[in-house]
Amino acid sequence: MRHDKLQRELDLILMLAENRTYTVDELCERLHISRRNLYYYFDFLRFSDFRFEKRGRYYHIDRRSPFFRKLFTMLDFTEDEAIFLRHLIEGADDKTPQVRTIKQKLERFYDFNIIEDVRLREQHANNVSVIYEAIKFEQMIKICGYRSNHSNTKTDRIVEPFMLMNNNNEVRCYELASEQCKTFKLSRMESVELIDLRWSYADRHKQMFTDVFMFSSENPQTVELSMGRLSSTILVEEFPDAEQYLSQTDDSRWRLAMPVCSFLGIGRFVKGLKDDIEVIAPDSFKEYIDNATAR
């Protein structure tokens, strides 16, 4: 039995050290374990000097963790060295087994799309800058080449932006053509242009709240929980923005009073650690958890 646990711990380390990221559900599925057991593994790895990175819903082990530093002292490459090696073998024959093996090894540990594609980062930063200026001075913008996943088309949109959301990855706007408030993703924009026109429909701007689980709504509601040390620690690690809604009630318990836009995100978290969490309010969320547990 201990061998099985050790095997899962080693598999977890290998998965999180690869040049890709996994959600909690994906890790549980791959390792055939419950969310609660996965969190216990996380605690063990933290205790063993592994540093976790979490980007959105995805986990990764920081290669700068003390454990890896000891292991890779003689073998590790800096990012610059990795790019240099990649360029050296770029023109080599891919049919050569050695070349394929080296490329695969480099790509498992270095995300060259992030390291090298400076143009995409600069475009995103420029779009954010233009949108920020438009919101500050209450001006309209033209979103150029906005890609719609539903119709698979690209169109220009004239909008009044009034709130950047989700770490500047989305913007809440009033769209003139549809006469509706909509949320646009910056990743789908080719570019953004400032228009020399002031807002005309500020009274129609409806604020959209996005909770820590990335669900959005115009009318969030507050969920109150009593949490133990394990669940409160995991919550803050998975969702750092949740820390502002936590307050310690005694040596081993924390109270969470947090606005949410849907029971799906908070419900999934509570179900994964239900032995460490007591639902205080609202009654509708208590019923949601009871029904989900009964199924």
C-alpha cells in the first residue's frame, strides 16, 4: 500500500514538472485519487521543499524549488541557454533520433512560446493600455478583428469600455450596435483603437462582478463558510484573491464570507473538502451541497 502511495507521489511530481499544467480534476483523474487525497499530497510536497505555481486553474511545480536546485545543479540550463540550444538544432534533420530526443527534452521543460513570442505579449500590453486610457477618459474604442467562437467570424466592434476584469484579460463594455453590455476577451482582439468620442450611454453601463472561481454575474450573492486549516490553506493557494474574505475565528478555524456568481465553483471546492468545511449561509447553498452529496 505504501508503495502505491509513493508511486502516486512520484507520478505527481513528474506531471507537475513537465512543460504543461494540469487542473485539480485532471490530476485526480490521471492519478485515480480523490480531491482530498490530492490536497494531502500537495501538503506533503510543500513540506518537502517543492514550490507550487498556480495560474488560473492550473498547477505547476516551480523548477526553482530547493529540491530541483539540488537535483539539477550539474544539469540544468538557464532560459537563455535553452533558447540557444533550440536555435542550434532548429535547422537539423528531424529524422535523426538524437535531434528529436533533444527537442523533446527541451520542450518538456521550457515553454518556448512564452519565452520567444514577444510580439504577442506586446500586443496584449498595448491593447490593455488603450482600453485603460479609454476608461479613464470615458472614451469609445474600436475593437478590431474581434473573433467570435460562435459564428467563427471576425468583426470590428464600437464600444464604450468601462471595466477591465480577470487580471486584464477581459473588458466589460457597452456595445453600440447591439445596445447591450458585453464582456470581451482581449485574447480574441487583433488590436484596439481609441476613438475621439466621449461615452454617450454611461447610464446603461452594468457592472459585471467576477468571483474568484472566474464565474461572472451582475448580481453576486455571499456564501459563508466555517473552514479548517487545510481547506482555508488550499483555498488561498488555489484562489489567492479569496484571502481578503477570510478571517480567523480561533486557533484552528477560519470564517469565509465571499461573494460568488455561481454555486458551481464554490460547490466543487466544498465537496472536495466537505469534512473540513461547515456551510453557514445561505440556505440555498446548503441545499445545493446536500443535493450534490446525495447524488
